[in-house]
Amino acid sequence: MKKEKDKQKQKNNLFTILIIILLLVIAVAVISYMFFTIKNKKEEEEKITYTEFLSDIEEGLIESVKMTAGSGTLEVKYIDRENEDDVEKIMIPNSQAFIEFIHEKKAEGIDVHLSVVPSGFLAGLKANLLSIISTTLMVVIVVMVFKMQGLGDKGKVYDGVQNKSKVTFKDVAGLQEEKQEMIEIVDFLKEPKRFLDMGAKIPKGILLCGKPGTGKTLIARAIAGEANVPFISMSGSEFIEMFAGLGASRVRKLFEKAKKLAPCIIFIDEIDAIGSRRTSNSGAESENNQTLNQLLVEMDGFETNDTIIVLAATNRPEMLDKALLRPGRFDRQITIAPPDLNGREEILKIYSKEKKLSSEIDLKSVAEDTAGFTGAELSNILNEAAIIATVNKHEEITMDDLEDAVKKVTVGLQKTSRVISDKDKKLTAYHEAGHAIVSKYLETVEDVKEISIIPRGVAGGYTMYKTNEDKFYISKTEMEEKLISLLGGRAAEKLALDDISTGASNDLEVATKTARDMIVVYGMSDKIGPISLRVDDVRELEFYGTEIEDEVGKEIRSLIETAYARAIQILNANRDKLDAVAQTLIKKETITQKEFDSFFE
């Protein structure tokens, strides 16, 4: 994302420079025109005519005449001028005729000295200065326009045969089903004749969907590496230009390059930049429409025997134009989901190969604590662990380093230097103790792994839970108990301190959203019924009745109030444990899972 922003910033800077140069050209042209016009007008008012000059020669008033060859310019010096440096400049219509005239007058006894000098480089440069400046500036403008628009070949090519650092399926973990789906693509690129003889048509395009960091680009490059074919990579934003037609031209050049390199793979990252639904608007959207139209034409224009596979990636497939997704263009859509527990463990093993890990490291435990993490996020955790180990001067990455890295990524940077008052420390301790104790008595909530009142990021403290399994579906009971757990902190504040604080703001926000989703998205309300109220336009709610919004609001409030009352009930029944955990937190600041469980033995 940063790279794309840098490219756009560079284009904006070039455009600004272009405008400045254009203004400079206009300014130079205007100033030069005014200067030469005034100068010439003044010279025309002061200089003598050619006829008067010839008369002065005949009368013997001229001392010397210097003529610049090729220019027809005379520098005339008069006799008896007050200022000896005064020189008249006169243009003559015919240089040869003038020279013959001077020779005739010398023969008649008139003493006139004539010298002819060749025209020098500086004289020519001075005479043509305006033309040279204007031409130079225009050349600079043209070069910058071409550079800004990038009309040359686009698309980075990775040679699948000669590239020693090529990516293969061995470098991709956690995507077993997706890799199996891609094997037939690899086989087609390796042996296209075997498929064509059978009458099979391999898909022209495959769309990879998934959240950022799930490995869409990685698996695309792995296909090229396995098939040993060139891999042409471009980002959707590289097609977007400020002038009409340039994006479409770039699409044509991309496919021309692919046909020359076939068999090969074209990979377009973030295709939603050019593949979003077409509109009838003008300006930039009209240019995007032309670019998309050209892409559609090109994907229709090559045959299956061209052995060109178009792979594209996006995290917003719902934004794409329907014409792009029809069979014959992007025939298949493969969703790249975040890896499961086993997938995360395999990904951690791959990214830890170049890291100095201690023998005590349990990557499965790390995988359990990172449910929902993508491959890129797991790689970042290992990198942060290496940095933490280096800062702490460890010879190897320890389990503590890895756990600190997980906390740093999930919760935020630990702020040990922040000075906290005793009042705030007590409030935070009871708040986090409330979360932990309430969660302990809820069957569906994960076990507490760690409680801390040391600030991290924007949080004054945190309660971490142990994740032992991946969940693809969440029951109504789980969501209701999640509400109770979220409101445990606010309930503990009210019960123990008879006051509430702003520390529960994020808890309330998450709880309200969860309750709203239960009613609006998942249809879990007994009163409203199993219907989805998720709408793009508020006016669509009219189909459900005029009082639907009030009913939704009442149901959300009922869920929150019920959860809050349940949290108060649990803490009242376990007030001694709440005080004990809070006091321990005030003293030690951090409680581990083992220490927390000891309060319930």
C-alpha cells in the first residue's frame, strides 16, 4: 500500500513540476518578447536609415565600418563624435553590393576603413537565445510527460526458468486445497497439448479473493515457479492514467508482451482498481471504463492454445463488474481464507527457517494464540520476535520473545515508562479482574491466558485469552456470553468502586456492534424473527414496517442490559475472588494463567 502511495505521490510531484515548467516557458516568452520589442523599437527610433548612411560615407563622415559575415550587420563609427565608443548598428540589404560600393568610394579618395569579421558562436547563440531556451524547455516537458505517463513497457517479468529464487508450492503453507486446485493449471502450462487433444479448455482467468496478506500473490508466483514459465506482474493502479486512452494502451501492450512470452502467467494485483463496475460518468471514471473495456476485449481475444493464464487478486470481489466475472474471462473464483491452526503452524515453520530459534520454542502454541492471523501477519510476528531478541541481547529467539511479539502486534507497544496514579491503577486492576472472573464462569469463553495492568497501545490494561481451536460458526449462546464477558469490566468498576469510567468505551463499542449483528445480520431475535435487516439504503427498511427501527433498538438494548445484569450477578457471587485478583494485579501488575487458576482451587 505504501509503494502505491509513493508512486502516486511521485506522479503528483512530476505533474506539479510540469505545470511550473509550462509557466516558466510562458514567462520567458513574454519577457523576451517585451524586451526585444522595446529594444528594437528604441533602436529603430535612434538608428539612421541605410540611404542616410550611404550619404554620410560620400560626405566623409564615417571613420570605419565593421561587417559581420553572414548576418548583414554593420557596426559604424563616425568621425568627431562626442563619445568615441558610440557605434551605430545598421542592417544592409546586400552585403556584396555594399562591399563594391565601399571599393568605389575608396577609389574616389574617400577614406573609409572596412573590416569583415566571421560570425562567432557567441554571436549566434545570443541571436538565437530565445529560440534555444524555448526549444530546450519544450523538450524537457515532452520527456517528463512520457516519464510521468510511463508509455514504455509495463509489467515486471519474473523468469520462471532462470530465476534461482523462484517460489514453488513448497514455499506456500496453509493452502492445501487451493494448491490442489492450481495443480491442473500447472499441468496445462507444462503440457498444453495433452489437454487440447482431449478437447479440454483450461480457464482463461482465475480470480483470487481474500483479505490482505492471505497469500494471493504468493500462490500466483508459485504456479509460475512450478510450471517454469514467465510471470508478468502488474498492479491495477499502474493502468490508471490522467490522459484518456493510456490505460487501454497499457492493457494492449501487456497482452502483446504475454503473447511473445507464452506460455506464461499474467498476474494483476488489486484488479478492483480497474475492474469495478462501469458507470456513465466522465473524467477519471470514463478512463477507467475504457481500460476495463480493453481488458475485456483482450481476454476475449486470445485463444486457449496461446497458453496464457490470467490471474488476478482482490479483497473486494463484490466491487467487480459482472462482465469481468462471466465464463470465458474469469471462469473461477478461489477464496483464499486465513489459515487454520495447522496452516498457521506450517507457515510459522517456513518463515522461521532463517531465524535463530531456541529449542524451547513451541510454534504450535504460537499458532493457537494467533487465530485469524494471515501469513503476512505471522511473518511479521516472527520478525518482531527477532527484533525483540536482538534488543534484549539474546543469542537465540526465546518463547518469551515470541509471546512479547504477539502482544505487541495484537495489543500494542508496552509503555512501562508511563506514570500511573494509584487510583487509576486500582480502577484498571478491578476492570481487568472483572473481565477475567466473569469469563471464568462462562462455558463458551476461552480460558484466560494472561491479565495485565501495564498499558499497551491505547489500552490501560488487557486480558488475553487462550485460543485452542478455529471457529467457523458462532452460536447464539457464544455471542450472548461474549456480551457478558465484554461487560464484565464495567460491572466490576460499578460493583467495587461504585463508579464507572471511560476505560470501558471499547468494550461497549464491541458489545453494541455484536448485539446489533445478532439482531440485524444473523436474525437471532425471538421478537423480530429470523430475518436479515442488513440493507444498503435506510429506505429499504420500510419494507419491514414503519416501527422496525424502534424494535431493533429495543432488542439491542435488551441484550446489553441482560448481559450486564448477568455480569453483575457473577461478580457478586465471587466478590472475594474479584478483590483477590485485583489486589494481586496492583502488586504484580501481571498474572499468568497458572496464577489466575490458583484463585479457584
